[in-house]
Amino acid sequence: MTINQFVESISSYLIEKRRSFHKMPELGFTEYVTTYRIFQQLDELDFNIFVGEETLVADERYGVPTQSELDEAEVRACHNGVPQAFIEKMQGGQTGIVAVLDTGRPGPHTAMRFDIDALPIKESQDDEHLPASNGFRSTIEDCMHACGHDGHTTIGLGVAKFLHEHHDELTGRYTLLFQPAEEGGRGAKAMVAKGWLDDVDYFLSGHLGIGDQEAGVVSATSSRFLASSKLNVHFKGKSAHAGVEPNEGKNALLAAASASLHLNSIPRHKDGATRVNVGRLEAGSGRNVIADYAYMEMETRGETTELNQYMLEQAKRMIDSSGQLYDVETEVEFMGEALNGRCDAEFLELIPKANEDNRFVTGVIDTIEVGASEDVTFMMERVQDQGGKATFMIFPSSIPNGHHHPAFDFDEYSLKTAVSTFAHTIQYINEQETI
């Protein structure tokens, strides 16, 4: 069976799995049900499977949920059919899964990353929103696959099926990393620390959406990843009666509000693009109470690691100064990060050649600018530092609303485009390395 025939044969499988994952979104390090469902699919194939502490170094994770959030996720997993013994393997939020296929024949080591987490977004119920009108809207309140990771997980399973079906024709070793907690730059570094990328020759990764092109187009590489830092900020003041003794209070709300405004006054840098955003701000308990506590979630970004470091240092200065202005204590928690990764130029020629006969690809372009941050850059950097080659492909899709929007969705045809691109590229690398 040719790759094109194989991909067509699993078309309905890809759609069914994508919609199943979409209905059960889980935030980073709480992907208990998602991990188990991936395991169920891989367990039928020719892979050595690694779960829990086998997949990552727990202490290298960023932004691990609270114990109560983890407990809630484990209860939900139990109610959704995940065996207790499997839950115990992932206890403490050690989610994600790694699958390795070794052909036993000399050849390159090819690794691929597929992220599996969702976002804290309440999904649209509008009839125009396909998941809502077709019965696969999120079943988890205030949680949604709003960035295509349900599709990425599905693509990974499609690639796993390809490797299984073509096992006898391939050489070398293949590692599939189903990564938790990509959102917020929290999960990749922990997988890297486990050593999965230390001897990889080729690293393939990618993302659905992003570009303006219709489904079927493939971008061989990406440009302009932004390095990023994710911060939680706590402002600790003193409560008091706003009418009787306002002078006794220390207003954490005003300190946080001041910081949120001043953060956006950080001078942009001459050397390249920089970003700052306050995405969440909570404070106060009543109209006549001086707020003794405020909480902020924010991020910085930079076109290079150095530019992001500039933004991070300036942000900390603004936060500290705002606290001093209102005599309020500030505490900054570092919650995640990403690097300014680069793709190797070799893929500009390799991807088009590999997909010349791919009937699910209407065209290959050189690069698409991401303009965002991705913790896959930790994986890419480790591969490149060891002499391997890495790329981050884009599989554009017409999306009625943007990424991280309550009505985000993508053209499911791009699932076939992505799986076939991975498969044709794997086959091409295999052929070139064995000549």
C-alpha cells in the first residue's frame, strides 16, 4: 500500500480521533485521560511505550498545577475509564507518553513531537461553530482545544500507524514524543532532560493553522520564533476599612493595576521585536475594603533570547517599583519559557523533494513566520547541539477564528496533509540514508 493509499484509508480514523480528543480537553500536566487514550492506540502497534516518570524529569517541569487541581484531574480520569494503576503511573502530573520503534536495522534516529494539552477557554456554543453544531464541543467547562493540539495528537497517532504498517520497509529508530503542557512553555524542557533527544539525527515537528493559505499547503520551515518567559505575580498588601482607617491599608489592587499599565511602557528595543502582555489580573474583595492581595499572570517575549531577557529584567523592575510605590510586597514566580529556535536550511530542499508525489499536498513553501513562542525550541536546540537537523513545519488551514479564540476550529483535511507529509518525509530520509 502506498503512503497516499494508506493516508486515505485512515481518513475517517483521523477525524474520529480528533473529535474525540476535542471533546475531552485537559490543561497542561492534567492530561490523564488524553495520555491513556493515546496509550490505548499505541499499545496495539509495534512500539515500546514509556509513561509517567519514564517520560520526563519531574523537577524540570514549569507551572505544575496545585495538588487540588491534580486530584480533581485524577478523579475525572477515573470517571472516564482510566485504570487506577495507570493513573498511579502519572501521579503528580507526570503526563505525556513516549513511543519508540526500533527496526533493528542500521539507519538514522528520527524523532517527532506532538503536543497534547488544551487551554483555559470556554468554548463557543454558536451553531456556526462546527464542534458545537456537530456534537464534539468540549465537555469540560472553561477548557478547550483552541490551538489545534487535538489535531496534533491525532497526527501523531496517524504517523504511529504509518510506522507500524511500514515497519519492514524502514531502517533506524523512531521516537514519538506526545508532550504535555506546551501552552505556557512548561513541558518540553522536562522531556529534553530525560535524554530522548540526545542522539537524534532528524527532528520533525509542526503546527496546524497559523498561515493564511488553504489546507493542503505545507511550510517546510518556520521563522521568527520569539523567546518567551511566563510569570505569575503576587502582590501582598494590608487590608483595612476604606472609610474608617484608609491610612492603615496597603492597596495591593492599586499596585497590581499600576504594574499592569507600566509594564506596557517598557521601551521597545532597537535590536528586534519585543512583547509584553498581562493576560490575567485579580484583586479585591469588596467596595469598602482596601485590597490586601492581587494576582497577575503575564508574559514577555523577544526575537532573541537576549531581547527576551531585556524584557524580563525590565518587567521585574516595573513590578518591584509598583510594589514600592504602594508599600506592597511583590513575589514573582517563573512559570515557563521558550527559546528563539531556528530551523535547519536543509529542510527547504528536503521537504519539497520528499512530497513530490504527495497528493494531499497542494504546494510546499519555504517558510512561514510564526511570530509566537514554542517550547519545542528546547527540543530543536538539543538535537542541533548534538549535530542533528530540526524543523518546525506549518500546515495552514482556513480558520474562521484565530488561535486561542472560543470559536477556534480548523479544516480537518489538514490532518491528512500533515500525516502524509510526515510519512513521505520519513520515507525520503530513510531512502537517502540507505543509498
